[in-house]
Amino acid sequence: MRPDVAALSAALGQSVSRETVERLDEYGALLVRWNQHVNLVARSTLPDLWRRHIVDSAQLYMHAPKHAKSWVDIGAGAGLPGLVIACVAKELNADLKVMLIESDARKCAFLSEASRRLSLSVRILNARIEEAPPQSAAVVTARALAPLSQLLPLVARHMAPDGVALLPKGRSYRQEVDAALVSWSFSYEIHPSRTSQDSVILKLESPSRV
């Protein structure tokens, strides 16, 4: 087994089919091609694309409710994690509906082309996160978008009352949590990242303003 595919299986807690791996490979190839013209990810990360982006995004899936029916990725950008989650869910949870909210029309064009090429039934909304209709999603994700105190109003807008937010964070996550708790109340869990010892996944529930 390829090392990157083994890492994917470990991140998901189960193996996936050859078709899913091929779909993720095609997504990676599309991202590299489009990245020459649209700034989707830092070029320096492309040689390590599977670990830095695909596995890093896929690991969020294992922390979501098992039978979630709706997933919203805010500030979807290059489709990380939204398109990766949709690729995984096509095999593991076919009922999951994924929506990608992105304000940049060029990035939305990439998301549309990638979802078409990968045969993914995702919805793409070209809108500012704070202006998009509230989605009441079971899962809300945001990767490399903003500090937690700025994210929470956006997360709360689109999350169901019993939903969860899965937010990858770097080494300053404790300071971000402390700063956010000044104005917000929420419950949370910290899970170590499988791709970086300096990063964590913040699993957050029940956000409300203090």
C-alpha cells in the first residue's frame, strides 16, 4: 500500500476503496493544475500535497457524527476540507450532503469544475459567509480561515443547535480558545492532528455569545 494511502486509512480509522483513492488523486492533479492560475494553496506545499492537504482534511471525517446528513465548509477555497470530505463520503456516507461556501468567484469555478470531474453531488454557494442563508448543518468546518474569536459568529450562523464544528488549529490554539471564551460560551474537545505534531482539531459544540 502507498504510504500516503496508508496514512489516509489511519486518519479515517478504516480503509477506502481504490475508486476513492483514484478520485482523491484526480482531485490533487486538478488542484495542482488550477493552482498555476488561481492561488488555491501555497506552492511550497504541493510536493507534500497528500499529507499536507488531503490526509489533513480527511482526518476531520472521523470526528464527525457517524450518520451526519449535512456538512457545510465555510471559506471553502480549494475544497479543503470540503471536497476531500465529499470524496470520502461518496463511499462511506452516501447520504451526506456537502455545501461549500466561498466568496471568491475564481475559487468557486475551481470547486464547480472539480466536483463535476469527480462526480460529486456537492452544492457550491458563491457568497460571503456572513451573508449566506443559515444552513443549520450537522457539521461545520473551516480550515485556515480566521482566529477562533472571528470564526465563531460564522460557525454559529451555519451550525444546527445540536451540530458540531471541526476546526483545524495550529500551535496557538490555546490562546485562541482563551480569547474566544471572553465573549463566547462553548464546549470543546482537543484532538491531536495526525499530520502535524504542532496542530490539533478543535471539536466545538453549543456556541453562544456570553
